[in-house]
Amino acid sequence: MSKIRSHTSQSLFKDFLESEKSGGLVLIACTLLSLVLANSPIGESYLDMWQTKWLGLSVEHWVNDALMAIFFLLIGLELEREVYVGELSRLKDALLPMFAALGGVLVPAGLYLSLNYGTPAQSGAGITMATDIAFALGVLSLLGSRVPVSLKIFLTALAVIDDLCAILIIAIFYTKTIFWGNLTIALGIFAFLLVFNRLQIKRLSVYLVGGVLMWFFMLQSGVHATITGVLLAFAIPFGKDDQEENSISYKLQHILHQPVAFIILPIFALANTAIVLSGDLGQTLSQSHSVGIMLGLVVGKPLGIFLMTYLAVRFGLCSLPSDLNWKAIFGAGLLGGIGFTMSIFITLLAFDDAAMINDAKLSILLASLIAGVFGFLMLHRLFRRSA
């Protein structure tokens, strides 16, 4: 039984890596396309298209609140798998990426707040906390088979925990007004789904219908509706006592991989990277929130990940895999500075001013590019020598 579970877990992990790294290339293409279209003669029409109303919400709103809830569902399912049978199922193995993620959250946010505390931009501290799994693994995949599997697992677990932290931050700090009636109904539906889980009801349609209803009431509650995706993931039975491939959680995660990587995230990129490049670029990037974002992602991420991991190992709280060294950890930390999807998502929640949002998006793109290039070059040099 354990061998079957290990095999299916490894197969799903391989599928996850494949979809994420390929999806990263599609994200790059969609980002470039969106930038070109936004700054072309049809730029105004392109921007207006995303603001077109449908059923009371703009197209952009549907993308960010509905489609991204499916992305969060996949993240939740991946986290659930990691907790039950993956790298987070054994505390000893989980501690290394957990400490790394903690450092990768606290240090970037601290650097950002050192420049923006007490200003209207201080709410943007969450922008620097998340790692884009698709881009980070996409860059790592460019190095080929020379990269130790343990580094891929470390970076994946780190990014998943980072995303969980970002989700909690969204739920706690980026909820402005709560309508308790709707929130109570949403959480009541979640409670019923948990009861269905305990009763071993394994009809996926029951959970998906409940998830849609929970999303609707969460949307009306003031709490960001994408949180529904994570809640639904943990309500769906994982089937840890059965063969893993027979669980509806496993099946749903397998079904969602490619649609999320090749449809949902590319649409998100098209909708949210339509940045009009105008004015003085130097002035845009010299704003305190822009500097804070770039400093947090490019410097704070690798520094926080490295220092917290080093201290945890130094004090005997966890151990470094035998095929990794501290240069590899720092290189992975640099890739952790690729914020993109989650950073842009949090930007939309943190700021109301259009100019600040535009500045922040541009800073995220530039910082992610710098972090990705530096991380690739460092790891390429390291593993070329060890090959």
C-alpha cells in the first residue's frame, strides 16, 4: 500500500512540475503580449475590454475573483497532498522549507515596511511575500537534469507554503468590510462539506456544487472570494486510507493542472499586466513603494530564505539534504523572489490608486526578471561545476 501511495504521489508531483514549468513559458508569452497590446494603437480598446460588465461584474473582476478561485483550489489540493503524503507529511522534512518560507515572508515585508511604514503605501507589504511557483520552477527546469531532485522539492514546498501565507494574509489583512450574514452562510456551507467529508461521501459533484454556493456568499461577504478555493480543497476527501489515485482529491488535482497552467493563469496575466508605459520610468521606479517591492523581492527573499534556513540548521532544528549546499539554497532563494502571479494579485487588493497599482505591477515584473536571471546564473554556474 505504501509503495502504491509513494508511486502515485511521485507521479502527481512530476505532473505538477511539468505543468508548472511549461505554464511558466506560456505566462511569459502572455505577459509580453499584454504589454505590447496595452501600448499599441488598440491599447485603449484592449484596456476597456477587461472592464466590460457581465452579470454585474467586469471581465477583470470575473478573472480575479472567479477563475483565480480555481487556481487557489489547485494550490489547496497541492497543499493537502503535501500535508498527507508529501514533503510536509513528515515534520523533520517539512521544517526546512517551513523555516525558509518564514524567512521569505518576514524579511521582504520588513524591508518594504522600512521604506513605507506610516505612508498610504504600507498596505503593500504583502506584495513581497509570495513566490510564483510556475515561474520559479520554469526557470529551474532550464537547468535540466543537473538540478538535484531535493532542490526541486525544496523550492516547490517553499513556494506552496509561501502561497499559504499569502492566502492567510489576504484573508486577515485585505478584508475591508465584512458582511457577517453572508460570511456565516459561506462558513456554514463549508461546515456541511466537512461533515460530508467525515461521512465519507465521495461524489465530487456534491463538493463542487457546495463550493460554487460557498464562493457566491463569500463574494458577497467582503472576504476575498478566492479564499473559497482553499477551503473547498480541504473539505474534499483525500482518501489517505485508500489508494491515493482513487481519491477524488487526487483526481480533481490531476484534472485541474493543465487548465490552470495553460488557461487560467495566462488569462490572469493578460488581464493584469496590461501596463501602459508612459512618463518617466526612473521616477516611477524611484517611488518608495516601487523601491520597497524591488528590494523585498530581489534582496529580501533570498536573504530571508537563506538566513532562516541557516539558523534552523545551525541550531539543529532541521538538516540540509546531503546533495545540497548553501549556495544552492541561496540560488533557490533568488528564484523565490519571482513574485508575479500572487504579488500582482495582492497588489490589486492592497492599493486603490490606479497609478500606484501600475507602478507596483511594473516593479514586480522587473524585480521578478532580475531575481529569475540572477537565480538562473548562480545555479547554472554551481551545477555546471558539479556536473
